[in-house]
Amino acid sequence: LFGRMVAGISKLGAERIFLRLDAGSHLVKAAREAGFFTYLEQTLYRREGSGPSLAASVPWRARVKGDLFGVFQLYSHTVPANVRAIEGATFREWQAALEPWGGRHIDLILEEDGVITGWSRLLSGHVGRFTVLAQSRPFTIDDLLLAAIGRVAQSGCLLTLVPRHDPALAASLERLGFSPAGDYVVLAKRLVKPIEELVPEAASTAVPVN
């Protein structure tokens, strides 16, 4: 199954393949046998109906095209190096690895003194979806979440995936009425070998070659 999938995607010129699987799925073992490796664990959080609505005035604004590199810098400062090495070692790789959401999602930015310190993606609907990445100091994570998800027009439930390396976000969601609804693993496989970086010669004098 995975072998045929990899072969087909390779013909399209892709450099990497990512999979998200239920942590207890038998497919995890099959994916590893096909050369995939786990680099990230996530928990799905869910909240039915509405929750707390009072929050500090957080100046989220709509993202514009010129914000994207600033969002990458925020990502580089907040996500562990072992995860960045797989999905976002460079700006180009990070852009390519951004998960397409489809639908009419919106991106919000929090900017402080010219530096982007928060990014949220929101998708409205009967089942709303959102994600938040932030390192803001004037606001608590609870305030950032409330101000962001308050913009999601939904009447059913809200969903978000939280990486295992961000326990503060998980704790905040639970304070706001969210509950764990499932565990997932994210696996990756490189289809091309990165070019090794050239190392400058350390010798002070040239060595003749005969």
C-alpha cells in the first residue's frame, strides 16, 4: 500500500511525504516498514458548543502577503529543532509543508513592535477548526485563544490539534472547556537526499595535489 503510494508521489516530483495516523492504528507499523518515521505526536482537542467568551483586547489582525516570513520566524522560535529539521528547516521547506485546509479559512496575526508574535488559522462551520502559535508576553495564552476562537462562527463544536511539545497550550485549552478526543502521530519520509553543506577549509596554507 505505502510502497505504491510513495512510487506514485515520487513521479510527481515531491521531496517529502507526510502522514497523520491514529496513534493506535496498525498502519503505523506498515508506514515505518515503508521508510516513514515518526517525528511528531499530537492530541486532538474538542469542545462542544460555546465556552468562555471574556478575553483581554488582543489586537489580532488579518494576515497579509508580506507577513509570511515573519510567521516563519515565529515558527522557528517556538517549535523544537527536531521538528523543524523535518518540516521547516528552511523558509521554502516550511512553506511547502504547510497543511492545506481548504474552505474559506482566515489567518490572523499578532504583531508587537514590528515583530510577529502570534499566528492563528481559523475555519468556520458547523465543526469549526483552529490553530494558534504564539510567544506573546503581554497576553496570556488563555487570552490569545479566546480572542482568536471568538472569531470562529460555529454552532456545533471546535477542534484543534496540539503537539505534544506544547503542554502549556493543552493546559489552556482544558481550562477553556476543551477535552482530549484522540491521539495521533505524524510521520515523514524524504524522497530526495539533501545536498550536504560544504565545509570551509580550516588549513591556513594550501596543500598541493600531484
